[in-house]
Amino acid sequence: MPEPWTAAGPAVLAEAIDAWRTWTLAGSNDGLEVRLFPIAGTGKAWPVREPVLGRCARRRSHAVPGLDCTCGIHATHTIDILRRTRDPSVLGTVALWGRVAEHEHGWRAEFGYPQRVALICQLCFWQRGGSSSSCDIVVRHRGGRMVPLCTPHLDLCRRYGYPVRRVLEASRVERAVLGVYAVDVLRLSVPSASGAGIGDHAVV
């Protein structure tokens, strides 16, 4: 497989790279119709059962990803870097292919699709990382935005006035995500460590 970065520009990969990514989540009142959304960028849902195509948000006329741009589908080498992301609701691995450029923390790619995903309590994820981020419920807000939480953090949110209008069972919502995108569940059995890649985790 060619290196994903060359002096001439991003390499074109036929074999996919597996990398880490987080998404936000939105869905229906009953939690059965759900979609993954990027943490930042266009705000459009990731398409169901078809690759997402990387685009340039600046609408520049160049192939994606561009060397002198930040465009493309972003994913990281490690889980820990994702703990800095804003409002993560789903953690998972993503397959990247096509034109791929590697950078300090991961890759930017032309095409991508989720591989294994799991709902996470974002407060646990920020505090302790992926292996300690299991959730029990999903709070659904007006407009469809969904926030998975563990029971202790749900109690904490209620104590401090966080709006909890509709609560759904996390396992039901997670099954809906897996079914809609036809992907496998992500399971982490050991804590993430700085510098650890996918091969250092028990992902089944």
C-alpha cells in the first residue's frame, strides 16, 4: 500500500485505512430513526449505507483533500485526541480510502464510512476516555439532538438544571444506529493510552 502522503500530494488508496472518529447524533422521538452528524463542518448527516464524500467547505476548486487546505473526512490515529472534541455522542472506527493525506494527528480522506460504533457518555469520555464511557440513557432535545449519558451523570445534570425533556434507553438507540448504518458495535475492553492505536485495543 502506498504511503498516504507524498511530495506530489495525497496518495490514492484502494485499500481502506481504519481510523478513529466521533460523531454527534440526532433522531426521532422514539429513537428508531437516527443519523450520525459530523462534530464540525457542513452539519449534514452522514449518508446511510453509502460512502460519505469529502468536500471543501471553502468551495475551492481542487481535489479533496487538498495539501494546502483542511478539507476532507477527518479521523485520528488515537482515541485520546478525540477527548478534545465538542459534544461527542458516538465513538467509532471509520474506513478511509481514495485520496488520503496523513497529518500529525491522523488523516484527511476523499471517502469514508463507519465501521464499528458505540454510544458514549460524553462527560465520561472527556474525563476518562473511551473504555469508561458506557451510557445508560439518551436525552433527546428539541430538534432531534441526542445526548447519551450514564446514570450518575444524568442525575448530576438533573441536579444542576440541565434540560431533560425526553429520555430513551441507550441500548435501543444504539441498536438503531447499528441497524441504520449496517455496522458492528465497537467494544473497548482496556483503557485508551496516549499513543495507542487501534491494534492496542480489544475491538470486536
